[in-house]
Amino acid sequence: MINRELIRIKVVQLTYAYYQNGNQNLENAEKELVFSLDKSYDLYNYLLDLIVAVTRVARQRNEIALARYERGDAPLPSNRFACNKFVAQLEENVMLNAWREKLRHTWDDDINVVRNIFEDIENSEFYLSYMAQDEEPTYEQDKELWRKLYKVFVVDNDAVSHMLEERSLYWNDDKDVVDTFVLKTIKRFKQENGANEELLPKYKDMEDLDFAKRLFRTTINNAEEYQQYMTATSKNWDFSRLAYMDVVIMQIAIAEMLTFPAIPVLVTINEYVNLAKSYSTPKSSRYINGMLDSIARYLSETGKMLKPIPGRA
């Protein structure tokens, strides 16, 4: 689940923190990086568990409505949403339950957020249309309903984002990326796999963890050298106007260019230009794009980097 995009975000955050904290012990800083990535995987599981938590609220509301029906005060309620087949499978998932056993906090601790999500869902066209079907929904329809509901009521939910930030400092900037993995997980679930459906693994392979550690260590250990490359290629750029975060982002980009020969130069430049849009000043992305292009060409011309540069033979 933890991909290169998320790793780059974490390396930017932890490198910046490393310098802000006065160049802390590098080994401890690396452990902090790995812990931060672990917390991203916790968030992935926590957001999957939110789907179950919302459904449990629906069941509680159903029980109340059923009691009113039995007293003759209300019509017979439908349990269609509360008995969603996809959610029933997710609730029994072996991997999710194994993760849940280690939790100190659950969605019960933020039950008002969960209730508000359900109430928003209950008033939505998705819900009303689903509940009005004449025939019993299929598993695929149940799954597709939750894919849509998650996109509409969780992805851009400010209350959820705020609550997650309060729960963990490591989750401040993770949700947008992790949401994509939750949606991918919903889509890939298959009914025949039952409780043994596999969630996304923490890492696709251990090369990604190695990528994170090497990128971070190389960035820190070669900081002075990389900053010299920035100075050497900044003739057409006002280097003094760089925000400190810009320096950090370019330092990491240079480390990636020089350390990972299989990653194309253009991919590296685009990734860190996009990070600048989120983490630095409004003008930083354009500046960093030009600087990294100049640096890449300098590294190629001086023989420090053997990878080809786009647009050049």
C-alpha cells in the first residue's frame, strides 16, 4: 500500500523536521521515518474500519425503528443498508480484525463524526435510490454503493480530516493518498474470498522500504554536496529567494536522481515539482522545475549522473 508517492511525502516531511530539530541523530530520524510510514498503514485500516462503524450506526438506528414498529408507532424499517453484503464481509475480514485488536482508539471514541456521516448518507440520492430498489441488491451493487459513498462523504470530509489530525500528527497529510488505496481496496474485493480477502499489504515489496531509507539517508549525508550543485546551476535563478522548504525538496530530488538509476529523471522532477505545490510557496513549483532541470543537465554534463535527460540525445 505504501507507494513511492507517499514515501516521497514522508521523506520531505522528515527531512524538513530533521533540520528544524537541529540535526537530530540520523539513526533516530530514520526510525521516525519508518514509524511514520507504519502510521500511514494504520490510517488505511482505520478508514476501512470507518465503513464498518457507519454501518453499525445504521444497525442501531434500525433496532430503534424496529422497536417503534413493534409498538405500532412506525412502519417496518428496511435493513437493506444495515445488512450490506460488502460491509458484512469487510467486518469479518481477518486482516482488519487482527489490526483492530491492537487499537487503543476506535471509532466509538469519535461516534459523533460517524453519526454525522451516516445522517448525510441517509439524506443522499445514492442512499434513497438504493433503498427504493424493488429487488434485493447484489453483492456488486452493495460494493459499488460504498465506493460511491466513500468518495462523496469521506474523501473530502473536513470533520474526518480534522479528527484524524487530532488523533495523530503523522496523519496530517496522509489522507488524500490513503483515500485512493481505500477506494482501490473496495473495488478489488470479491465475495467468494469471504473473510480471507487480502487487504493491500503494507509494502508491495521490501524494495520500497529500502527506497525510503536510502533516499532519506543519502539526502542528509550528502546535503553539502547537493547544495553546491544548486549553487553551481543557479546563475539564471535568484537562489537567495529560495524558501527553506524549496532547498529541502531539491536536495531530496538530487538524491533520488543520483541514487536510483532506474527512476527516469523526468519522473523525479515531476514528483518533486508536485510536492512543492503542496508544501512550499505558490511560486516554488515553477522555480523548482527550472532549477531541477538545470541541475539534471549539470549532473549529466559533468558525468556525475549517467541517466539520459529528456530532450537530449
